[in-house]
Amino acid sequence: MAALFCLPFLALFLQLLTPDIDLWQHLFNTVLNTYLSHSVLMMVGVGGGALILGVSSAWLVAAHGFPGQRYFTWLLILPLAMPAYIVAYAYTWFLDVSGPLQSTLRTITGGDYGDYMFPNIRSIGGAILILTLVLYPYVYLLSRAAFKQQSKRLLEAHQLTGGSTWSYFSRIALPLARPAVFGGLALVLMETLADYGTVEYFGVNTLTTGILKAWFGMGSLTGAAQIASILLVFVIVIMMLEKHLRGSARYDAVHGAQPTTNRIQLNGWYKWLATLWCGLIVFLGFILPMWLLFFMLAESNTSQWLGEFMQLTLNSIALASTTAVLTVSFAMALMHSKRNSKSAHINRLITGMGMGYAIPGLVIAVGVTIAFGWLDAGYQWLLSSFSDNTPKLIFSGGFLALITAYVIRFLAVAMQPIDAAYQGIKPHLDEVSLLTGKSKLQTFKQLHLPLLKSGLLTALLLVFVDLLKELPATLVLRPFNFNTLAVKTYELASDERLADAALPALCIVAVGLLPVLLINKRINA
């Protein structure tokens, strides 16, 4: 397992030792500065926007009472169900030159395009807006959990000294929630770097789009690998910064004190402003895109490719379910080994294998392609020694490469709920089972599996939905003439058939709602 996980990243590292000098010179003289500057600008813009939306909404629903507060607790999570590229397609259909809004504006005013000022959604500003609306729940979820764990006695003591609510938030509540805020921000930044569908559709040149341009546009896998290595360095720096800024801080409640239960009741205009702010976030991040998708569906002509849609659905379900079972099986084996191993090195290795989710899908795809190319070359060389016939490729260009990339990327998603379930199985239960004469295999089957059932089902659901939404790795590694719902949505949007893209997009969103509702249920349990 460790070799499977490390091989693609070893391939990327070795590619750095054989740089494509001509390509690097071309990139430095033309687009590399644009790739870097746009990637940094995207991180700053989306990170800042996610902090504002996530922290403010978390503080309001966790510590205040206002109309709709109970409903906003879970409504603010819903944008997680919307892949960013689907939200981008919906907003483009609505706001573009030929979209309903500008068409209506021209009809009312009698003007033509160019006679009025209107922001261009297909821009870096538009990409920042879309990703902010989709990714802020990462900050919201972790910040809200941190605010809820803070002791109500801290607030009471601060109020007794005459302090205002704002001073309590800025001087006490927010610093105590710092580990959670930075954790959510790190997730937002890594997801921003990994995004391909949104920035490619909006024409924003970032490191992710640069990988595919070097690979397919210039025909240089080495160049793509070297750009992917830059992206990998960005991810590592983010992880190191998050760990450094978080330090050893924790957001545990004060010992012996209860978490906040007495909410600050907002009165007058303040309570309606809080409702308006939270409502506006939910509206822009989920309600409006969903509403637009249904309008797009009404305009589409899906009857022409309904048969293809059914095949796409079957392809997506078969691929996602098969890979989810494999990923969860690997995760369960790793968590079982971690539980029974007394070696600190093995435990660190298993923990390291859970970092794949932080790596962009395109980076993993490049690494898998190079590594599997090596394996095919070795396999062909070995067999050609015994036969004059050139053997076919068995590692590259098929489902094996795609599934391998999926397992590496989403292994961490499966490990977390299984690890949490294992934490509830105390070690002394294993000892009692062994003392009764049962073998380790019998203990695992009769004791562990029943208790792990909930964690395993959660892991399967989370991985399945993530696989269904995954675009970059699928786009690059899928076998010839094999499409999924995500890829078809991307292709239709690229052909400017946005209305036709609504049906597969809505299917992806509908399935994406399942883990969001599960997360909310677990949080409120």
C-alpha cells in the first residue's frame, strides 16, 4: 500500500531531475508568471472571502439568537453539495451577455451590448466569487464547532467587566477558535489550488490549467510534471503554515465549564440584519444556483441524448461504487494495522498516506501516468525478451490508472470515519475476546465489523459522492470513449450547451446532498 501511494510522487520528484529546458524557458518567458500570480491571487481572494463568510456566519448561528437561526445552522452547509464548476455554469448562463438577466436589461432599456456597464462573470473576480460561495462552509463548520465549545462563563465574565459583544468576539472568542479557523482556511486554499473546472471555464490561467496545457497542448508530460511539482510545493507550504499557525493550540472548553448555551439575543434591526446576512449567503451559494439549474433544464433538449444520459449514469455509479469499495477496504486494513501496531514508524506512515486528499487530482493524475508508464515499459521489456510480439499496455490507459489515482486521493476521506469508529472500540474488548479462545480473525469478524458498520457506511457514502463529483483526474485518466456525469457536464458546458448540462449537473448535486445532510446530523447528534 505504501509503495502504491508513494510511487506517483516519486515519479514527480524524479522528473525534476530531468527538466525540459526549452519548455521551462518558454514558460518563464510567457505564461509561468501568469500561472503563479493568478494562483496566488485566487488563494488570497477565495481565502479572504471564505474567512469573512465562514467566520461571521458561524459566530452568528453559534452564539446569537435571531429569526431563522435554527434553520441557518444546517442551511449554511448546503453549498458543499454544489461542485464549483456546476455553480460556475449556472451563474454564467444567468449573467452572461446572452443570458436572461442581460437580455431582460436590454429589452427594458432598449439599449445594445456595450451601452451599459456590467461585470464579466468569466473573469478572475468571477472565479473568486464562485469558489468563495462554494468553499466557505469548510471555515463555517470548523469555526461553528469551536465557538459552540467555548464556555458560557467566559462570556458572562466579560459582560460583568462591561465589555461589548464585539470586544468579546475579537479578543476572546476568535483567538480561542484560531486552530479551527486556520484548519478550515487550509482546506479552502488547497481546494482552490486543486480546482480546474471553474478556472478553465472562466479562462483564468492557473497552475492547474497550465498542467493540462503543457501535457496536451505542448505534448510534454515532463513539463506537466514539473508544473505539477510547483503545485505540490504550494500544497506542502500551506500544510506547514497551517501546522505552524495552529501550533499546539486547541479549542477545548474550559475545564469544568459547560459550552455556550445562553445565546446573545439580537434585537431591533440587528436581528433582521443577521437573518439577511445568513440568508444572502445561502441564497447566493445554494438556492440561486439550484433555481438556475432547474430553469436551464426547462430550456434544454435532453430527449436527444436521454439514452446516453442513462449510460453515463450507469458508468458513474459503477465506477464510483467499485472504487469506493476498494478505497474503504484499503482504509479499513490500514486502520486495523494502525490499531494493532506498536511501531511509531508504521503509524506515521499510515498517517502520511492519509494526506492524499490535500493533493490536487491533476497532480496525482500526472504522477500516476508517469509511474504506470514506467511499469508498462518494464513489463514490455521483460516479455519482449521471451517473445517477438510487442505486448499491450496493461497499466496505462485503462481503469487501473484511474482507480489508482482515485484511491490515493480519497483514501483519507475513508480513513477518518473508520478511525473514529475504531476509537470507540476499547482495546480491552480485544483482550477479552482473545481470552475466550477466539482468533484475531474471529475477533475482527465478530467484534470489530459489527461495531464498525456505521463508520464503514459513512466512509462508503462520502467516498462515493466525492468520486461522482471528481472532474480533473477523470478527465485525464478515463479510458477512451468512457464518460461520466461530471465529464459530460464539463463537455456540454465547454460546447456552450449550458442548458443541456443542467440534467447531469442536477444529478450530481442531488447525490452530493446526502453527505451534507449526514454531516449535519452527526454535528447535531
